[in-house]
Amino acid sequence: MSTEKESKINSLLSTQPLGSVLTSAWLVEQGYSFELQKRYKKSQWFESIGSGALIRHGDEVDYLGGVYALQTQLGLSAHPAAKTALSLQGKAHYLELSTKKAQLFGYQGEKLPLWFTKHDWGVAIEHQKTSFLPADTGLVDIERKSFTVKVSSPARAIMECLYLVPKSQPLMEVFELMEGLNSLRPAVVQKLLEACSSVKVKRLFLYLADKAGHDWLNYLNLEKVDLGSGKRSIVSDGAYVAKYQITVPRELGADHG
């Protein structure tokens, strides 16, 4: 290998974090041609994990290493969300003793590359495409190995859980999660509530926070939050909560009359 090529591979190895995916398209933008990438694979510096994606030879890469590439190299909004985001921040460990599934949310219309969706990450990937919240609102950075990824903050994650209610997420479980969130920042919650386009999510969020008795609820300005009009039924045969005009499962709404 020439000195120039050695310098390029050394530069790549020293600047890219362990445990992360490198996309071929991004490498080309950085000056590493497809031909050069082939040579790196032949020399066993890198190995392919699918069409258009490489990892260091022998490196251990989990789905977060793939998410890192989606976010930083491809500019996608896909991020660990809902219960997965809560679990990554230590807010859901008592509900998920083992991580068998990773929930990702991304913006409507975005498509994940095949190398990500087809690769065996050791967990089942669920990708929800929705624009009920702006793609860049309520996200936080968490450290993973030698890189950071954007995930939903606890407030956004609870709203994402509520978005999945009742079809694929039991409301009672979300309430259990909400009970543990007694230190949410009112400014963050306010911004999310104002930006959220789902009346169902907003009403349920406020109802669960109220039921949990969280003090931060008192610092919100609900006059700026559009809660829509008319009644909403989460279940067909449940308890009606007049304050929020929602019908919830009886076991959850029993003490609200």
C-alpha cells in the first residue's frame, strides 16, 4: 500500500468511532472512492454488512451504531423512541428486563436503507413513520461507546408511547412510566405540547400527568395548547374523564368519575 493510501486509511480509522457503521455514499463524499473501499475490504480493514454499509473488520456493532450512521451520515430523523428511549435513559428498566425490540420513530416519508432494515442487529427493529411531532423537537444526545446518538427525551418518549395507544401500546403501562417522570422540565413539555398535532396524545399526556400528581404540570400554560374539541374514546367501553373529554380503560379512570 502506498504512503498516501496508508495515510488515508489511518485517517479514517483514527477519526471514525468504534462500534459505528460507515456508509459507502458518505465515504465517497469524504474522498474514499468505491474502488478504494473495495481495496479496504479486500485488505480486511473493513467488511460489508449489506449493500452500501461497512464496519471495521471484527468490530462489534449494534443497532445504535447503525442509527449513528443514519443520523450523522445520511441526515435521517430516525431515532430511538418511546419505551426504547426511556430504557436507554434508565427510565423503563423495571418494565423491560431484556431488550428484544428497538422502537425507532422517524419523519413521515423517510425510508430507511436496506442495509439497516435487513441486517440482523440481535433485536427486532420497529420503525414508526409519523409527523405528529417535529423531527428535531425534544431530542437529547446520549453516549454510546465512543459516539453519541440522538434519542427522544423522556417527555417526547412518553408522547410517542401515547401515539401508539391503544393499538400497540397499553395505556396502563404508559401510566406506570409516567409515574416515574416527576422531574420533567416544564419548558420542554410546553414546547412539545404546543408542537404536537395529535389531540389524543396531548389529552392523554395531561390526564396521566394529572393522575400521577406531578408538580411540573402546574407550571404549564395550557392556554397555548390546542386540545381540540369534542370527546375522544381510547377504548369503546371505558370510563369517561370529563376534565379531558376522553374515555379510558376502566381500571385507569376509576377514580376520576
